Amino acid sequence: MRSLVPEVSAFALIGAANSVLYFVIFNLTMTMGAVKATILANVITVALAYVAHRYWTYRSRQKTQASREAVLFVGFNLAGTLIQSGVVGVAKYGFGLSETTDRLWLNVATMIGIGLGMVFRFWAYRTLVFRPHPADHAQPASAMEVLAEAYEEESEFQQLTAPLEVEMTIKQRTSADEEATSNRR
């Protein structure tokens, strides 16, 4: 439990700073539409959140799988964005709220969406994105995670086998040339 306190504290501080920035962007761009403003604010704050979480909250964790982390981070943030935008969408279209007359209620809906998205993201970052060490975690649980790991393994495999493939090609050509020479004799 003690090891969880610094992680939760860093996550909360980054979340609070991003929430303030999110609300500033959301309110400045709400006239283009509440759902569009939600998405724009999410895109900006997600980019900042990745850097902050990678290099502060989870700085002690292994950094060898950056491409896997980035793919998962973006994927889970898209899911979080859908959660947040879904709550705002329900408020706007389900309850008929307007950006001009119901700003307060749209902000309340946004806070609820941020809260739900935050719980989901914390779970996803901690258990799937910034895992402590490969030996300390379960096998991939989602299709997105399986694809990200397969992509990374394929890339590593290609890097390791490229010199061998070149050597095999040279040997095959040499063997073919020797066979052609012996057939001519």
C-alpha cells in the first residue's frame, strides 16, 4: 500500500493540472460544439499526460518498450475520451443542454466524465501500459496489447535476423554459382 501512495499522488497531481488545462481549453472552444471541444481538450492533455506519466509517475519502471507503451497509452486514452465525451454527449443531446445557456451543467457533466475517465485510465496505466517488469505481470489481456507486443517482437526479430538473412542469401547465390559451374563442366 505504501508504494501505491506516491503513484496515486503523482497521478492525482498530473490529473489535477491536466484537468485545469482541460477546462480552460474546453471553455475557450465550447462555441464550436461541446463534444468537439471535449475531444480537442483531450488530445492536448493526453500528449502532456503521456510525457508526465512516463517521466515522473512511472519513471522507475522499465523504458525499453516505448512503442508498446505509446500505442497502449493512446488507445486507452481514446477509450477514456469516449467515456468523457459520452457523458457530455448524453448531457447535451440526452438532456437537451445548450452551449450558450447551460454552460454550468455542461461543465458538471464534463467533471463527471473526467472522473469516470480518470478511474479507467489509472487502472489501465498501472496494470497494462506502464507495467513494472515483464516477469511481474500477466499475459496480455486485450487485443490492443497483444498487437502492440507482437509489433514490438516482430521489429526486434527483424533487427536480430537481418544479418543472418544477408548471409544466407550470399551462401545461396554462391551455391547456385558453384552448381552452375559444375554443370558446365
